[in-house]
Amino acid sequence: SNPAAGTVAPGLSPGCLQFTNGWASVGKLEIEINGPSPCSDYDQLQVTGNAQAGGDLHITFNYTPACGATFQLISATSHSGSFANIFITPNTVVGSYSDGLLSILDVVPPTITCPSNVNYTTTPGDCGPVPSSEISLGTPVTNDDCGVSGYSNNAPSNYPLGVKNITWTVTDLSGNTSTCIQKVTILAGSCGTP
């Protein structure tokens, strides 16, 4: 097929555009996405033969896609070439494109709020260290739009007298991380004989 140098857009509302003898582009492809279903919610090119990408791909989202969502923008027997530029609007949506498939990526780190700082006073005559089993750190508050896989901290097995910064780390399902600091202060009740 001859390369399309102009703008290819499957209409003003989502729809399908079919090519029966391959498709090639050196111009601009405009795709509108209003939901998860091809042709009714988002534009799709359906190509019998090879779909040769080229030029620019402009994607406009009119809704917020789920993390990890995929959109088969170009359905073809085979794919070749690549778009010179891919523009996604709004810029809060991030995706990767390969062989007609747009995959939504989670690049936003999760949030974490540390538990309250801890002050611990030893019993008279105890100059430390204090076993971690005696210190209740609490639990952080975590959140992520795509899900949290877990959290951890670097608490020691024993706390010497003084201030120890505990770093809490949360990881989301995409591997993005965030941290916060909790202070643990160990005070000596009396280091002499009670």
C-alpha cells in the first residue's frame, strides 16, 4: 500500500477503520480512547496484511485507564516500522507501544506515612542495648493506585542508647518505591545501680 502522508483518524468518536491490503503511514495517526473496548470505546485500525508504522502517533485519553491496561490500537496480520514520535494526552497517562499494542505503565510511586516516633526509657540499671522485641514500631500507612506489594524497614536487632533513624520502604506492584523515616530514641533510666 502507499504510505499515508496526511492524518489518519477513525472518526470523531471511537470507531474502526479497515484496510484490506496492508497499511503504511509516514504522516499522523490520531487515536481517541474513551474506554476499554475496541471500536466502541477506542479507535482501532484493522489491517489485513502488514501494518507499517511511521510518522507520529497521537493518542488522546478521555478517561483514566486502569494500571496495566492494554489497547490493541492496530490489529494486523504483521507489523513493521515504528512511529517517530508518540504523544499521549493527558501527560499523566504513560504508556509503551509495540506492534500495535499500547500498554499503560505505572510510573507513580506509592505513598507511605511512617508510624509515630518512638521514645523508650530503659529500666534503672539497664544501659542498653535494648532488644528490638521490646520496641513497638507500629505500622506505616501505605497507598498506591495500582496496588502495594509490601513494605519493610531496616530496624536493627538491638538498639543502643541514643537516636536511631528507621527507614521504611514501600514497593508497589510495578516496583516503584517510596521511603519515610521514623525516629527511635532510647533513653537510659539510670545507668548506675538502682
